[in-house]
Amino acid sequence: MKYLSRFKNDLVNYWDYAKYAARAELKAEVAGSYLNGVWWVLEPICLMFIYAFIFGFIFNAREQYFTAFIFVGLSVWTSFFQQNLKQSVKMVKKQKAILSKVYVPKFVFIISKMCVNGFKMCISFLIVIGLMIFYRVPLTWNVLFAPIILLAVIIFTFGCMTILLHFGVYVQDLTNVVNIALRLVFYMTGIMFSIEHRLGDSHPELAFLLGKCNPLAFFITSLRECLLYSTTPNLAVLGIWYVIAIVLSVIGIITIYKNENSYIKVV
């Protein structure tokens, strides 16, 4: 409990630093660019059209509201989850100059990075809303589940980042392992297709495994269900993943606090 209490106090004390660092990084990304912040909108739109052409035209994917269907997956995976996990592995090493001079709780860098990528995810979801208006997607009270699902995504991502931050200090090749693992999980998450429609009839066990036991697949599918298809997500499975995400986050926080004094010696 002492570590969780310390985490709460550090979160309050260093929240302004995390926000300032996130704003500085966002400004640095578009510094010197002719289009400035327009790239935050233009990049995901271009990526969406590329995937829509490849999977919609070449591979003949025909999900209802297909462009919005793809963009929901890309918003969670590409804009947020994937970027956060990749950047968390070498987070301590990149902050060596700061950590060698002053003490900063290591999870503050995680929160700052999540704010940056969370901002980009919010822009992507604004585009999703625009697509929903374009397609005239009927709205029901099920859309209220979207913030609850996104909170689960945030907590789960935070937990994964804390674990990767810790092991990234000691394991030199972890970046390569994470990149390969994310590439595999990308194709197992159903970002460009519906797992249920593609595998449900021919391989129901595999569809269940990928759809419910893969957290990102479940989160993305649930978001599509409540935003696009007026369906209530599986609340029992969502509750299980909430518990797992919280436990993972607690383990990560405790692990970092117990070992953070040795990080600067290793890097």
C-alpha cells in the first residue's frame, strides 16, 4: 500500500511536469513544418485511405461502415497502444540526462508520453465521429460505453508500459522483441477485418480466443459494437480485463519503485 500511496502523491506533485513535457513534445513534432498541427489530422486520414484501399478493394473486405470500422481500430492501435509500447522500452535511457541530475518518478515519463499519444488518439476519434455523421450511423445509448472501454485501454496500456519500461533498462534486445510481438498481435487483433465474421463459422474456438483473450481485439471490437452497430459490449469480459489491467498496473508501479534507484547505474 505504501507504494500506491506514494504513486498517488507523486502523480499529484508531478502532474504539471507531465503536462508541460507533453505539450513541449507536441510542439517539437511540428516545429519547422509548413502544415504544423494539420499533420496530426492528415497523417491518420492518409493511413486510413491506404488501409481502406488495400483491404477494401484488393482483399475485398466488406464490413458495414468499412472506413469508420477501420479507423476505430487504427485510432486505438496505431495512434495510442502501439506507439506507447514501442516508446516505453527505451524511455529511461532517453531521459538519462534528466535522471542523472534530478529525481523524477519514472512513471511520469509514461504519463507524459500517454498524453501525447492520447491527444493524437482523440483527433483520430474526432475523425471517427465525422465518418459516423457521413455514414448516418444511428446513435443509441450504447455509445456511452465508449469512454468506459477507452479507460480500460488506457489503464491496460499504462500497465504494459510500466513493465516494459522496467525490463527495457536491463534487456538490450527488448525493442526488437516488442516490435516483432506487436507486428504479430496487429494481425491477430482484427483491425482490418471482423474476427467473428472471418473465423466465427469455420473456426469458432480460434475466433473466441482472438476476440476475447486478446485484450486489444476485445477493446476494438467492443468500441465498434457500441459506436457503429448499436450493440452492448460484453460487460463480463470487459470487467475481467479491467481487473487484469489494474493488477498489471499495480505490479508495474511497485516494480518501478523498488528498482528505480538502480536504473541510472545500468543506463
